[in-house]
Amino acid sequence: TITLSTHQGWQEVEYFANQANLLIENEVAGGHNDLIIGTEYTDHKVLNGVFNVANGGATNCVTPGRGANSSPQANFCGIGPDGNAVSNINELLGRQITRGRWDGDWQVETVSAYVMDTHDFSEALTVFGGLRWDSFDYRLLTQNNALEVTRYEYDDSFWNGHLGVTYRLNDAAMIYASFATAADVNGGESDVGTSASYGGLQTIGGEFRGGSPERSQNWELGTKLNIFDERFLLTAAIFQTTKKDVFESASGGYTPEGTGNTGENRVRGFELGLAGNITQAWSIQGGLTVLDTEVLESAANPLNVGKTLANTADFQASLQTRYQLTEAFAFGAAIKHKGERYGGQPDTAANYVTRDDGSFEYSNTVPSYTVTDLFAEYRFNPNLSLRVNVNNVFDKDYYTAVYRSGAFLYKGDARQTVATLNLRF
């Protein structure tokens, strides 16, 4: 059956950013050089709370409980005994909604400085690189049901950078390689307070003890080729992202308890893309991505090592085709496919069940899906055009993700038609 529930959070966001860049272009060592020096200031504030929701409607079913409430519970079911949607589904819950108190007040203030340089050593060879320094002040206030406020504060700074090279083999082909680093701070998710499993601020032994930023390293090697008399662009790349010092939750769920910077994950992949014109009127573009994900280290649960990451599809692909029937009218279609994946906590192994013989099977499966979209556009004049999109034209039931515990799935959008009128003036 399908039970009805309510997501009842509210959020107020304030974001201020100021960036200043200095571009210096000149000729150095016989080649063109672009140097960018910049600074950035950001102040990001997010106030989170919940709406008070009282369901005044009459329950119409009994379902098994969940978690601590494991006994059967009176509930609201959207599907009747005959398998069809109940007739009064929009009024069934009888909701009464009022705005409730805030429960999390999050703020990160950051000052950054960076330098980026690109140098053409020849018409074929270009090298680029950069460094960035970030210094931030973090503040989190949490408020419980007794209106008790707890304050967490800390500050830190770190460096990141990137380095890459491109080489043009000829007028139709080039290859490139790049390496980059990134960092995620403890408590970087603004809307989850101290829920460590969801990226909230993590504590150890009931106390906040800082923690180093999570560190990511990414490398990529690829090529771009103009083929078939330069009517098509073919792109291909292999890449790897390794994330170290991952914050791990000690027990999952909404607990703030964690084990500090004790996890390590890796994603390896391959991507292929193609775009171009079959004829002057008919164009296509498409691509595919293949991923191999793995937990490399886990102090919270050593059995997770070697398992695939949660909510990550091994394969996904898309293809779009467009036909310009007249100078004013064009139409087309797009197909999107995403492979099977498994639920679980972010940044750790997918949920699995261990068999008696020691083998395991992934659980909380999100089925693969393929969705087809249609579109058409008509240009009345250079300044006025109309575009109509019919998304999920076959009204396919599909799911985009599963909740960490497997309690529910996130359903994809049903068929929808969107008309957009564009006016330039």
C-alpha cells in the first residue's frame, strides 16, 4: 500500500558574495599568458525550522509500525483495498498547518584568495594551474523542544589547487590531462544540524571536537575529436575521484555521534559523448557514463570496505535528437536512462544483507528506468518564440532515489507539459 505523510520543514536563506578579479594578459617566454588574481568574500546564513502539522482527518487503514513504534499503527493510505487511489485523497489527511519554531541556525563566513595561470607554450601545448586559499568561521545554533539552545563554533583554513595540460595533435584532435583537489568541512550541510549521517556537524563523545576537512583528489584524462568532416564532436574521458578523511556516523540515523576523519571512498569512471549534425536539418547529441564505486576504508564499519557506494548508478546514458523542419519550426525527442542503484547513508556503502554463508546481497534497490521526453519550438520572429516540452511522455512510473533506511522511495515526475514563451526586447 501507499501511506501519506508530510514533509514539513521551512527554511530562510541569506547569501552575500563579493568577488574581485584582476586579469593580466601578456607574452611570456614566447607564448601568450593569462594570469588571474582574485579575492572572494561570502556570508551564507540558513535558518531552519518546521511547520506544526495536525492531521484532523479520519484514518482509513492500519499499517506495520517503524523503528521504536513497531506495533501496528492507524494510518492514512492513498490506495484502497481494491488497489485504486482513494476518492478523497486530497482531503484525506485534513491538515492544519502553522509555522513552528526554528531548530537550526547555520552560518559560514568565508574569505578566499586565489591565483590561476594559463600559458601557451606553443600553438599545440597549453598548461594551466591554480591555487586557492579559504578561511572560514563556522557557527551553528540548535534548539530542542524545551527551547534550549546549544552553540557550536569553530574556524579553519585550507588550500586547494588544480593543474592541467592540453595538447592539440592536429586541427581535428586534442588530448588533455588534469588534476584537482577539493575539501568539505565538518557540518557543511546547512539544513541537518548535528545529524552526522546527512552531512551535519559531527561530534565525538557528545562533544564537538573539530575535525579536518574531508579531502578529495580528482584526475581526468581525455580527448576531443572532430570526426566525419568536422560534422561531429566526439569526447571521451577516464577519471577517478578519491575522497579521504570522510566523516563517518557511529550508528547511522540522526545521531550526531561519529568517528571523525576515518573513511575513504573512490569513484572510477569512463564517459563518452557525441554531438553533431547528420544533415543540415537533423542534429543529435548523446552520452554515457560508466562508474565503479568502492569504499576503501571504514573505521565505523570495516565490513563496508569493498562495497559499492549508496545511491550511485553504475551506468547512465542520454540521447537527444532535433529536426529543423522549417526555418521557424523544429521538434525533437530525448531519452534518458539510469541504471539500478541501492539505498544507504551518504558517503558510505550501500545497504546490504549478509547471508549465513558470509556472502552478501545489496538491499533497498532503486530500479533502473528509461524516460522519454518530446519538445517542439516555433519562432514567430527574431524576438518571439514558443517552446513546448512534454516530459515523461509515456507517463512511466519510476523512482529517482531511496531513503537511507529504505522506508520510502522518491518518485520521479509524472507526465507534464510545459509551454515557455520567450520574448526579447
